[in-house]
Amino acid sequence: MKLLLRWLASAAAVWVATRVVPGIRYEGGFETLLVVALILGLVNALVRPLLSFLACGLIALTLGLFLLVINAAMLLLTEAVAQGLGYGFYVDGFVAALLGSVVISVVSYLLSMFLADGD
């Protein structure tokens, strides 16, 4: 149940990014947002750790700011995978991806506060 709620929160964060950031848009209904959230979660779970490991020197040199670039790249990769699967999710360039990744991260964090464990 918790995983389903986090997936919905991620879809909501992507929706907020499409509303706030010019250059990020989707075609279709809520199904597209759910698929994009799933793809983004898989990309962040599978590709991001490897990319972070390979770029650990840059991350340390920039005091962690390079992670924003990695997040933007993950959003662009999500766009490519979603379009490859036939879903209409579009990110118009790196700046939109950078702003979108920040918005998605902030909204996901805020929504996850409501989903926090009772530990």
C-alpha cells in the first residue's frame, strides 16, 4: 500500500512540474502520468546510482551541485523512454529538465512527509 501511495505522489509531482515549468508537458490522461512516474522511479533506481558513482569526483568538486545535472539527465532519459513506449511526455531542453527535476524533487519530498512511517 505504501509503494502505491509513493507512486501516486510521484505522479502528482510530475503533474505539478507540467503545470509550473514551461517546457514540460504531457499528452493523455492520468495514465500517462502514472507511466511517467513509474519510468522515472525505475530510471532513478537503476541508472542514477551508476551515474552518481561515475561522477563522484564532479559531485565532490561542486559540493553536490552536480547532482542537479544528474537529476535533469534522469528526467530527459525518462522522456526518451516514455516516448519510446508511445506515451506523450515532453521536456524541451536541459533548462526545463533542470527546473522540472527541482520541482519534482521538492513536491515529492513534501508529499512524502505525509506518507512518513510511524517509526
